[in-house]
Amino acid sequence: MKPPLFVRPLSDAERAALRQGLRCAAAFTRRRCRLLLQGDQSQRPSQIAASLGCSAQAVRNTLRAFTAEGLACLHQKPSRPKTIHSVWPKARDGDLRALLRLSPRSLGKPARLWTLQLIAQVCFEKGWTARLLSRETIRLVLKRLAITWKHAKRWPLSPEQSRRQNSTAGTQPLAQASAQRP
């Protein structure tokens, strides 16, 4: 069994800084100051937790941080990661632009239009990414490249085709209805 954690002996300057921290606007700093001042009375973490209404693990975390960092542990660290690992290699930006200019059918895909899922699948098959990326990741990559993306739609190629589709769509049900009448 490990020996219980205790706060190391506080100097007068540290004790004054902790008392001043009790009046801080940040709740994180106030809570840690209360824990450390309570721990200065050589109480166990479970006793401190019971008197302050928090978990014993929170007390142990505070004690370890104070031992390692000193008064710097009173300020909350940023929660975001220090390094961000991008899943899309920036070296492949040009390849992605060239891919989008091609038809999916030229790559052996049954679809006529690109979808985000299809782009992710082709990029994975070509070995550009280590894993199959999500549609949202591909959308963000396209946004970063200033490529506007909308859902795939079937647009008519010319006004003539549009008129032809509208005229056949209107007569189709009538022809079927007249053929079915006795």
C-alpha cells in the first residue's frame, strides 16, 4: 500500500499567495487554493475531499501538481492538444484538386458525380490516407482548399434538355393512363 499524500510544508510566501488565490475570479484557482490550504493542516486526501465536497482523486491530482509545479499549478492549463496531427497530408492537396476534375467513372466507379464518401474512398484506395476518412474530414479539407462543395445533384446540361424532360414528364402519365383504359 502506498503511503498517503500530504502537502509539503508551505512557506509563508506560498501560504499568502494561496490566501490571495481564494479571492480570485477563476473557480479552478479558488478550488485548488482551498485544497492546498486545507492540506496544509496535514490531513489525508480523503479527509480533505470530505470536508470540501469533492473527490479524493481531485485532491490527489492537486497535491501531485503542487509538488511538481509549485504555485504554477493554480492556473488552469489549456485543454486543447499541444500538437495537432492532421489526417490529410498537405502534400496531396494538388492531387485532390486533380482528382475532383476527373469523372468517377474514369476511375471505375459506378457513380457519375463525386460525393464526399466517394472522395474519401478513392483517396484511401490510392494510398493517400492511412485510413478511410469521414465525410466531415473531407468536407473540411475541401473548405481549407477553398473548394465550395454542395451535395451532388443532377443538373440538366442545357435548357433544351430541361424542356425535353419537362415535356416528357407531363405526357408520360397521360399515355400510361390512356393505355390502361378499356
